[in-house]
Amino acid sequence: MTAPPHPGPAPRRAALRAALRAACSVALVLGAILPGSGADGAPARPPAPAAVVYRAPLDAPVRVVRAFDPPARPWLAGHRGVDLAAEPGAAVRAPADGTVTFAGRVVDRGVVTVLHDDGRRSSLEPVSPSVAAGAHVRAGDVLGTVDGHAHGGAHGGPALHWGVREDDRYVNPWALLPGRGPVVLLPVP
């Protein structure tokens, strides 16, 4: 049996060029459809994080007993969250969707920390946790109950402390709630 005749270099180059053109066309089409690099070769921007809607970590009515009072410098005294009036045993709820990163005791009180889908971290104390680290929670899911044994400590009286950090900077949790943004003084007409 004889082998078929071997094509010369010119037809082989033409076939390679056609295959390369087809592969490039597919790559350009997929690049326009799929995430990755754009047509100009620049890396595509990552999708913006989904909007996160916050809710108070306690059931209504919610009353602030000590407001957010950030220090002038990170190392100075201040109040890095809000204290909400709470009775021992009250349900503590997830302020927004996220993943529990810590649920346990810190010194003399229970703490639950949730990393939210927007990158912020909520810490709630004193809490007797009913969740474990790694649990995915939705806004309003029960994280535990207000621990009645820790009252009368640094935050005084029956209250739930809610702190929120954006990177390493504390932000006002109350301002994250819909319709509860920062107070703005307007001129009297």
C-alpha cells in the first residue's frame, strides 16, 4: 500500500492560516461575550458588587441608646458602633446577607461577626450564638440571642452593640439602614 502524496509547504501554510483566522474569530467573539479581557486587550473590570440592603439586627421597635462616636484618630477613645436597646434573650438577626466569620467568646462576652457580600463586616455583642463560623446567612436570619450575663459592662445597661468595619475603618451602622442616612441640616426657608 502506498501513502497518499505529501502536500507541499504552500497548501499546508494556507491551511494553518485559515485555522488561525478561525481561532482568532472565535476568541474575539468569546471575548465579547465572556468575562475576561476586552477586545482592546485590556483586562475587563470585575463586576460591581451586588447592592446590599441592611436591616437592624433587632426586631422593631429599635432604639439607639448610644450613637456612633468615632475617635479623631484610630488609637483614641470613641464609640465605634451603635448600642441598641435590647432585652436579654431577644433574637439577634443578620443585618445583611453574608458569611459568619466568627461566633464565640471574646474575653467575657459572646460575639458574632458576619462578612457581608459588599465586603463590610458587622460585629454584634453580647450574643449567645446559634450559628457557627462558615455559615451563610441572609438578612434577618437569627444569629443568636442577646446574652443577659454580659450586661452592665463597658456598654452599660441592656444593649446590643453593633459595629461595622469597611476594610479597617469603622463606619456608622445606623447610616447603612434605608432611610437612616446621615443627618443633614437644611436652611430654614
